[in-house]
Amino acid sequence: MKINDNEYTFENASFSKRSSWGHTSKLFKNGFLISSAKTIYYNRTWESYQYQSVMKSAVYNLIDENKVDAVKWYKALHSVKRISAEIRAEIQDNEPANIELLELLSKI
């Protein structure tokens, strides 16, 4: 999927064990691995298409990492150790990298 001159691709795989099975997904941006996820199922899955939930998990993992990094960056930039919940929420909600990832998430 192409979003803002960036090409996002997923590499998905299935695995099976004696008592469970699952899916793995790797998310690539312009050919570089940026996130991955693994989901184990013990029963059937109710996805719209195969690998949908594990692909979304890979994107959600990256969004969460970006939020943590944005707060760390803000603290380092302003030389503070603690920030208020309001500032934290504003930083996390306005993380530029996540805006593109949310668009990718809507297309999955």
C-alpha cells in the first residue's frame, strides 16, 4: 500500500502446533522492517480475510512504540523527568509518524 510516497508491505505466514495455530506478520516500510506481530489461536478466528488481525497488531505495536518515543523525545528536549497527563496525551495524539500509520490501519 502506498501512503505519502511511502510503500508499506506485509509479509505474512501461518504456523501450526499440536494444540494451537497462528499467524505472524512483518511490516516493511520502503523495504525496511519496522514492526512485527505474532498471534496464537486456540480456536477459529473471525477475520474478514486471512491475516487481518495480526497485520493490525503489527501496526498497533508500531503506533505504541512511536508514542513512547515521542514522550521520551519531549522529555529530553525540555530537560524534564515528568510531564502532566494533558501534555503526554497531546504529544502522543499529534505524533506525525502515527498519522500515516492510522491511515494504513484504515486500509487493512
